[in-house]
Amino acid sequence: MAIFFGLGWWMRTSPTWRLILLALVITWSIEFSQFIQTDWMNQVRQVKLFALILGFTFLPSDLVMYTLGILGGALIEQSMLLRLKQGT
């Protein structure tokens, strides 16, 4: 959801579907990058910030959670946009 909202802030004029797609590409790419276990990638993961971002172990459930979070963010965005249009 944070990636979705960050992209929405950065790309303010982009349609919601584009933000969803881009957020999914970013989060799923990070998750699938956990299959890469080269020496240099594991050294990058030793830096705490990168470890938090990149993670260590691939979990299929993370893909589901990323997807649900992004879709939840999109629903929140659409709800807020609808309220703004209605003036409430």
C-alpha cells in the first residue's frame, strides 16, 4: 500500500490502474529478487535498510499480501476521489 500511495503522490496525474500495475511490478520484482542469492546481492542485504526492502526469503504469501494491500490502497483512493466529487 505504501508503494501504491508513494507512486500516487509522485505520479499524481496517472490513472489508478497504472499505479496498481506499477506497484505490482515493483513489489513482485522485489519478492522474486529473493531468489537471487549471489555474493554481491547477499552483501547488499547485509545493510539493514536494504535488508528491510529486499528481504531474504521468497514467500508466495507475500505476493498475495502485496496484491491485497495495493488493491486496498486503490479502493481507499477511489473512495476519497468519489467523496471529493460529491463535495462531502
